[in-house]
Amino acid sequence: MTQNKAGLTLAAVFLAISVVLTGCGGGGKPAAQVPAPASTGDQPKLDGELNVFNWSEYLPQEVIDEFSREYGVKVNYDTYSSNEEMLAKIQSGASGYDLVVPSDFMMQVMVKKDLLEPIDLSAVPNFKNIGDQYKNQAYDPGNKYSVPYMWGDAVIAVNTDKVKRPITSWKDLWDPAFKGKVVSLNDMRFVIGATLKTLGYGMNETDPAKLDQAKAKLKELAPNVKVWDSDSPKTSLLNGEAWIGLVWGAEGVLARRENPAIQVVYPTEGIGLWQDNMAIPRGAKHKRTAEAFMNFVLRPEIHKKIADAFPYNLPNVEAQKLLDPSVLGDPQVYPPQDVLAKGEWLRDLGDTTQLYDRIWTEVKGQ
């Protein structure tokens, strides 16, 4: 598991957070239209353009528009559906992006490959709003290259109107009754990770023999999968194409908002956990503007606005104070301590990543 400076796992840290909180009771999007800046005040002088590459379903257009209005910056916004897709684009050397949002294990990869610019944290004073437990992680000591954005999980979501029996395990996705009725993240690491969990192994397994078992097991799941979708897996649950799925936790919660029969389930084997971070690609042309955007996002009212639209979990402790207590106390949004204790974080697997790539390509191509 990813560890902080003190040697505590993030899962252990989030355990403590959960106790406190419970007690509180695809593709490119059009660039924002840029009017004249609303005010200048103490705002830094910025370039007039910012190129952002972020996960799908992760940043409301109103936040982009608000930044554009305030700073007079045209924001060009593109999206991706996996860390691997983002990495490939950045490694191509011709992306032109100024800001990306890698997950924890991908931060390790990008730092190792020298793909990121150091961040001037003096230009991001709202970094102070991030809780200490989310800073200074092993993948980026001192936050030289990263500013925390959101954290969350990969879970099961199930339509209880369609599925009458209890769902408790990752293994339930393999039920023949769900042939053609499963939506799954199109995410190599979390899908193979969940498969490894059904075999009693960890999500970061590197033993080739155990990975061969996982490949055979995952091939058995493929006929059940109606669609591989990391962009908006809730869509298939809401339109009835899928009855059950391996989804991002927030996607399950968003689906529940529209159809209360859809519920988030934490599998007994343990969920997958992640923390995403804002980062600046090496050679970015608008670095100062990217840092201003980071600082803007970390304003409590802005970060809360993002979480209201996409209910992932906030590392911004000042923004947490603005959330409705019913959100903080919702166990399907902020996982309970016993769930976090069994959660597992992904890490960089080095050369073994190539074996995961081959498994994923073979399974998806069958």
C-alpha cells in the first residue's frame, strides 16, 4: 500500500477520517468562452490559454467557465478514461497539455520517466487546505510534482430491482445469470485487480503463475460484460442495459440519485482505492496558469462545487466543512472504517506492467 512520510498507510489514515466524518452526522469538450476578466486584484498575470487533460465525468463545466471569467483564460479541456491512455498521450511528446490528473501509482511512473514539471507551491497557497494525511505520499515526497485532487474507490453497483439476491463479493459478477448484464470499468489495473481478489490474491500481484490464473478467470467474466466503460458506467445501469457493474464509487452514487434501486456494494474481499492528483507535464507552455488553476480548484467553495457534481471524496479539509452532513455521513460516499481497512491501493508494478498489458489485450480481444 502507498505510505505517507510517517510510514502509515493511506488506508489507515482514511480510517481515522471515516470515524470523524461519520460522526459529523470522453473526448474533448469545447473550450470555455472567455470574456474580459471580472477583476484583476491580486491575481497573477497569466497566459491567455490553458490546456487541461482530465478524467471524464470529473470537472463541472461551470467551474471551467468560472475560472475563465475570473482570469480571462481560454480553457481547452480534453478527457481520458484511464491512466494508461493519459500516459500514452503525454509520452507521445506532442500533447501540448499544461495540466493532467494522474492517480497515485501513475504518479510513480511519470516521476520515474521524468514526465512532470516541479510545482511551485508558493504559487498554490490554497495547498494549505489539503489535509496533512493526503500530502507527502511515498509516490511524491514533499509534493514536488503533485497537488491532491480527489480520492475514491472501485466498487460494485447493483440494480436491486433487477437483482433480487444479495450481492456481497467480486465473485458475484461471474454469475452466469448476469450474462450480457454487467458493465465494467475499462481499466486494466482495477479490473485485473478485482479478478485477483476473487482468487485470494492482492491487486498488485506480480507472480506470473498467479497472473495466468487471473487471466483465465477474467476470460470467464468476459461473456457477462455488456460494455467496458470507465467514462460513464452509470449510464448502462440507468438505461437498463446492465444490472450490475464494477464501477467508480461516485458513478454508483450518481446512479442512485436518479434511481434509488441502484446501490453501492463493498465486496467482502476488499475494494480498490486511489488518490488522483493535479500535475504539470514536462515542457508545459502555460505552467504558471496551470498553478493558478490548481490554486483556484483548492478554494473550498470551488472544490465543494466539484464534489457536489461528482461525489468523489475530498482531500480538501476546508471544503469538507462546507459539505452537507448527510453527504459526509453517507457510507456509500465516504466508506466506513472497516471497508477502508480492507481496501487496497495500486502501485507501480515496473516491468510486470507489460504482463498486465498482455492479459488485458488478450481478454478484451477474445
